[in-house]
Amino acid sequence: MQIVIHGLIGQRCNRVEVTLLVTDRILLGNRCLPEHVKRAQGAIQFGPAAAPGRRLNILPHDKLLPHDFHRLAHCQFDHRFAAALDQLSKPVIKLAMRQAMTIKGQQFVMGQDIQAATRRSSRPELDSTLCSFDMLGEAAVTEEDAVLYQQRYLDAIAALANQPMDDDLHNRHAISVKLSALHARYESAKPEVLLAELLPRFRQLALAAREAGIGLTMDAEEADRLEISLAHFIHLLRDPRLQGWNGLGLAVQAFQKRALPVLQTVAQIAQQTGLKIPVRLVKGAYWDTEIKRAQELGLESYPVFTLRVNTG
């Protein structure tokens, strides 16, 4: 039995970036602790709160009772001990978190580039495992970004063409593409502009994938982009230049309330065209964003199921 996984390709952070990220996470964790918990547990403080300039608020001596002196001396000792422990434990905690991030990242990111990702996917422990490779952080902000990501996708497709041939393209590693990487203004406000500018780029990638003998999946994105994504997907399915090709598939967000109608639409198109359309069900990505965006806009309901168990 073959297992298909979604392999991500991402750039490695340098040591400075990793240190800043780890420090930021520690600071965030400290900020999330209630003040009374920090005081009760003597929580280690990172950053400005633990700076040497921090002072205890001590009342004037004529306002103190005799038993207060012992309590203040104890507090000052605790403060010095916490400050020393802070300085001694920082490197250890940062090293542990950096190692944990590395281990966690290796579970989701296959490599820094397509070559590293394909090498890792060929390891014995991943035997009979197929990957649909995607690239992290590929949302285009400018036209230069879109051109760059387009070329990166083409390079990845060319690299995947070198894997062993098979009569069934679904027995080979594939590529996943986000349409937001191919256009800087990927929004539904002007669909005719996108069909004129974005669709040709999407078609170029599909034709390259067909020539390379691999599949291409249109990745799922935010709920407000669903209609325009489906429009491009349907246009490409009906393109005469791709007639008879079973390699064009799509990812469907299973937690979206419109997931079932989307699947029904895809099934109808498959019956009409006689194509086998690969579908990958995913859940998790964008879920938090969809919830928060609906709250910010004051919508009456959410575009996604609020209980993930309902997507099973």
C-alpha cells in the first residue's frame, strides 16, 4: 500500500534568526503567565523584566514592622537567585528549544530545496511513500515575487521529472501549487483580470507537469478564495491542451462547510469529462485564520466547522 504525504520545502533559518525566534517564544510564554502565577512560582523572567535595573518596592524604614525585615531580606535573596538562575538557564533552554524546533520541523519540512526533499523521500524508511511537494512562504506580494515563484515551480517540476518512470503518474512524486504564489493580487474582486493574467501561468505549470509525467495539485487556500480557485481549476480541466490528462487534482479543506458541495462539483466534472481527478482532503491549515477573520468581520456564522471532529 502506498501512502501519500504532503512534503513541504522551506528555507533554513540562520543561527541569529533561530535565536531571535526562540527568545520571542520564551518572552511570549512569560507574557501569557498571570502576574500572580509568576510571583507565586518565581517564574524565570527573560528580557527587560529580568534586567539588573529591576528593583523591589521597599517601604521607608519607619513604616516597617520588625517582622517585615526578615520577609524583605528573603524576597531580595529570591530575586538575586532568580536573576542568577535566569542567566544560567537561558542558554540551556534556548538550546533545548532549538533542538525541539529542528526535530519538529523535520516532521513537516522535507528539505531546503527540491533536490534535498527528493533525496530524503528516497530513504528506505519512506519506501512506498509518495509525496506531493509544496513550497513554504510562497504568497506573492509583488509581480517580481510571482515571476520568481513561477520559475521555482518550473524548476521543481523539472527536478521531479528525473524520478523513475511509471505507467501510472500517480505512482510518482507530484507537485502542489498555490495560486496566490502566481499573482500578487489573487482576490475575487476582479476575476476577469486573474483569468487573463493568472490562468496562463497556471496552465504553463500544468503543461510542464504533464510533459514531466507527474501530477499537479491546486492547493487549498482561504475560504474567500474558493470560488476564484475553482474557476481556474475548471477552466484548466476543460482546456483542450490538457485533454485526457489525469494529473490535475486539487486539495479540499475538509473543515469548510462547503467541502461537500465542492466534492460533488468535482465529481460531476469528472463524469462529464471522463477524467480521473485526484482529490486530497486536508484539515488544519487556515482553520484558526477563518475563525478569527469571521469574528473580526462580525459575520453571523463561520465558513468552517468550529469542532474539527465534524470534519472527520
